Amino acid sequence: MKIYWTVDSIADLLQRYPSAPSLLTAKEAETYEKLTVPKRQCEWLAGRIAIKELARKIHPTLNYLEAEVRRLMNGKPWLAM
């Protein structure tokens, strides 16, 4: 399965997902708020939503707040559920 998703700006992302920040866990929301550059906010938020969307394809009953994207020691993301 291939998934293609592009986001040009935080405005575009929030237009597609108006409640995007509410899809974040408390830790994710804290990290999101610390990002001060809009482009980086957009990339970071888009990555979290994309990972959670993919997880929902596998587990349709998954609640976004039950899944948290974390980072391994080497910086690679992983999904904790």
C-alpha cells in the first residue's frame, strides 16, 4: 500500500485537519507548542498525523489519543499504543 500526502503549510494542514492539534497526546502537544518555526511545526504535525492515519488503516478502532509517536535513542520515530 502506498500513501502519498503533501502539506505545503500549517494553514493547509489545519484546513485539511482543523482539529489536528487535538489529535496529539499531552506530550506531543507540549513538543508541538515548543516548535517556533511554522514550517517545522507543519512538518512535525504532518508526520504525527500521517503515522497515526497509517496506524488507523491497520487498527480502525484506534483513538488518536491512545497512540503516541515517540523517538528512539537514534532519533527514529516509533508508535506507542
